[in-house]
Amino acid sequence: MKPYLTLVVFVCMLSACEKSSIENLENPNLPTSENVIYEDVACSSCDFVVQENAWQVDGNVEQLRADGTMGKIQPGDTIGITGSRAGIQFINITGTEEKPIVITNCDGSARIGTTINESKGLHFIKSKHFIISGAGSTSQKYGIKLIGYFGIEITDYSTDFEIFAVEVLGAGYVGIAARTSPPSYPDCVNADNTRDIFTQKNTIIHHNYIHDTGGEGFYIGGSHWHKLWDEKCPGVYEPELHGVRVHHNILENIGMDGIQVGSASKDVKIYNNTIDNFGTRSIGGHMTGFQINPGTTGELYNNVVNKGNGFGIFVLGSGNNLIYNNLIIKPSYDGIYTQDRSPAANAGFYIINNTIVEPGEKGIGWNSYETSNNEIINNIIYNPVREFIGSDGHNDNYFYDNNLELRNNEGIEFGENYQLLSGSTEAIDRGKDVSNKYDIMFDIIGNKRPSGSGYDIGAYEYND
């Protein structure tokens, strides 16, 4: 008998846009989700339970089943983990689209890993169609708790997976990493181009709590899509990601970039995440709340970046990057910044309806030569240390319109979490209608746009 884990991939649409949990930005509340179903899973109901002293589970090798017999892991099986134990490596875990393999906590919560400098909590190699669920206990919002140099690493041609309801208690490097890299030099000489032979599909990471990492919170996809993996290995490039959903995650006290997504070239949505205090180690080039790396397209919306050392959002994507309804509070550098990295033809960056509060440098900045049709519309930029919107001395290839630039509160009245109050006369109904071009029909907390006689400026739509 298997636990009944209800798994719903939620895409935020006008008719059902779940509201962000940002009630207390100094200490964000952990989210309560309608699309994670918790159930008390008994280890005896699982098909397999990872043995206390086991360091590896190989899907190609017979394992001891929960009923005492031996057998190989099959599509649709459930693998239980319980108690406190060292890290586990999973290899050749192969489910199907219809019958994924579920790895979950059973008989209460599971704590995996020992110290932040030692190995990985969970490591997946050559695996596909699997789910990591910490929803196996009704008394624990995060039933799988991880510690290690990596909390979770998914690599080596692994694809089609979902991770939810896990907590990374601390990581020497990355909280959750999910990417396949080409072979290192000299093995990459005359090797097949990894991009030609493998695509990482359906990367779904949601409703997790990641904190106190030495490196990135999330490292999803490679960072070097636009160039050779190694100059000594011509023709070898990092693989692409198709189908990425990163949503409703909480990240706190992150040493480097909060959420980094790269090489994600098709069907990408990153939304309803909260990042609180990023870039704590002050390492140059690794100081952003969100870093959208080369090769990445898609939507970044309804997120909160609350304080950090560096840029709130740094975009190096391939163009056709739509960035909207985000709230960015007091980053030490620019609120949003864009640069070119081999963008697609006639593609640009579209920065719409964001609220940026007291950035340490510019509100919105860019260093872009090759993108085109870039637009900055309907953003509130409040009291930046430097200019509101501007380039670093390079081509002024951005169109900007209907942005509200404020040095004081005149014409604006902020409520809790910088929502618009009735005194925000310069923002309410003063926005440009972007519905036909960008189909932005809701605000950061799910309110319908427009409400009233016109669109509002900023991440929030005012409601009486």
C-alpha cells in the first residue's frame, strides 16, 4: 500500500492566483499551501524504507522491501526515509510520467545529513520521473530536513522531478542544486555535445524552506549557456532546461545568490517566492536575490526580495524575459539590473509593474548592447540612493513610460508591505494598460487588474 500524496503543479492564472505570504517582511511567515496535501505516512505502508546504515540506493540493484522480500524499485513505488541519519545517494531511480517514484518521510519527520561541510543530504544521479516530498507528516510543514555541503543535488542526466515541503537547515554551499554539467577536461575532448544528447525537463521546486547557506539557495541549470563549457573542448555546451516551475519557496540568510536559474530556454515561470537577506558573504559576482542566467527566458513575477547585499534582480537571460509584480526592498545595489549574454534576435527585457523601495544604487539599471524592444513600464521606484532609471554609459536602448519616481511620500501612501492606500493618487488608476501586450491581469497578491477606472502603477492594485 502506498501513501496517497496529492501532487498538483500549480500555475498562477487570473482565475486562481494564490496570494504571496509576505505578512511580515522582517520575518516572513512560512507559506501555507493549498496544493501540498499532508498525510501521516507509515513506513510500513511504503514499498521500500531506506535502511539506517545505507549510503546508496541503486534502482538497478535489488533492495530489501518493507515487507521483508527483495526486489527492484519499480515505477509508482514509494521509498520511505525516517529518523536521523547520514546523507543518501540515489542512482538509477527510474519512474515514468504516469507513475513517478516518490521519496518521502515516514513515521514522522526525517533528518538527513550531518554537517554543512560534509557531502550531501540527498544526491540523485541518472534518475528520472521522481518526487521528493516532505509532506509525509501532518505535524511537520517540512517533513524532510537536510544538512550538508549541498542540501539536495540532482545531477548526471537526471530529469523530470519535483521537490516540495523540504527544509535545508544549513548548507556549506548550495541549498538545492539541479543541473547536469558536461564532462570535465580532458574527458570533454571529442565528447558528444551534452546539449545535443540531453535536456533537463520538468524541473518543479516549490513550497520549500532554505536558510543559512554558504553559497546559493537554489542553483538550477548551468550558468554558461552562451559559451563553450571549456575552451579546450570545442563543440561541448551545457544542456538546456525545458519546463521550469519555481514557486512558493522561502529563502533566508543566503550566502550568495538567492535563486539562480540558467540555461532554461523554454516554458519558465518563477513566482511567489520570498527571499530575505541574500549575499551575506559579499562575494563579487554572487550577490543577487534572483539571478536569471544566460539562455533563460520566461516569467519572473509575484516575488518578494527583502533586503540583501547586491542586486535585487539581475537578469542575463536570452530576452523575452517578463519581470512583473515583484516587490524589492532595500537591496544594497540596483533594484533590477540587466545585461546582454547572446540574446535571441529581436528579444528584450520587459520590466513591468514592480515596486522598488530604497535601493542602494539605481532603481532600474542596465548594461545592454544587443537586446531590442526593451520596455520599463508602470514601476514604482521609491528613494534610490542614485538615479531612478539609467544605463552605465552604454546604449540607451530601453523605452520607459508611466514609471513613478519618488523621493518622498508626496502622492503616495504605503500601507503594510508597501501596498497602495487611498492616498496614493499618483499611482492609482495612473498606469498604462499592458493587458493586451503582456497579459498582466493580476497583482502580487492575486487582486484583479484593473480595479477601478484604470491600471495602477507598481506591484499592487489598489482595492477599496
